[in-house]
Amino acid sequence: MAEEKKYRQECVLYDRECIGCMECEMCDLDPNKVCDNCGKCLDIKEFATIKIDGIIGLDDKKKRN
């Protein structure tokens, strides 16, 4: 029985052992579709931007110390 226990998986969606329902493999946006990792549910953009508030040079670092 102890050997059988180590091969069991925990469910990624619920606090229980995996029962093989495959709910974790289904698309969040279209429950009739198997997830194909398109990322639409994560709102993934093709690019990202950052805002730079300022540039600290070597002289600025010396003044701080």
C-alpha cells in the first residue's frame, strides 16, 4: 500500500487526490476545448513595456555614498 501511495498525484485545481477528471486540461475560456496553451486566458501580450523614471550614473552613485 505504501508503494501505491507514492505514485498518486495531487489535483492541481482542488484540495484532493487526482481522480482523472481531466478538468485541468480544459480551456478556461471555452470549456468544450482542450487547452492548447494559447495564453488568451492569461492576457499575454506580444510585447511588454517598462517606464524608466531616471538614470543613475557613476557620479550619482559616488554622491550617495
